[in-house]
Amino acid sequence: MNIEKVREILSTHGRLTTPVDSLQDDSDLYQAGLTSLATVGLMLALEDEFDVEFPDSALSRKTFGSIESIAETVEELLE
């Protein structure tokens, strides 16, 4: 799984008010300060890093709700 890479991208592009290092993989990123605008930048950075494209069906609060859910979605897109 690409959890560490997702964490790295999140720390650079997520604009969180809580340090990424202090978050669990299943922590709520929106409670940690993720905004809808930051989600767009995060998505674009993930697409660039993993050479994937998030389909409209994956553009949801659920997908970007935690580090774990982001990593799982990226894994599915890589298959």
C-alpha cells in the first residue's frame, strides 16, 4: 500500500491544521483541517505522483476522509 507516499503528499498539499505525523491512518482529515479547495490540490498531486485519474465517482468526501481511504482508492486505481 502507498500509505507513506500518501502521507507525504498530504503533508505538502493538504494544508491541514493538524500535523500529518500526528494523524492515524483512519483519522478524519476534515476534522484535521482539510478543505474542499485543498482536496482539489491533493487530488491533482496524487494523480501526478501515481499516474492515475480519479473518476467522478471517487470525488467524494468519503474518498478523501482519511489517509487510509485515499490509499485504498489509489490502490484500486492502480489495478
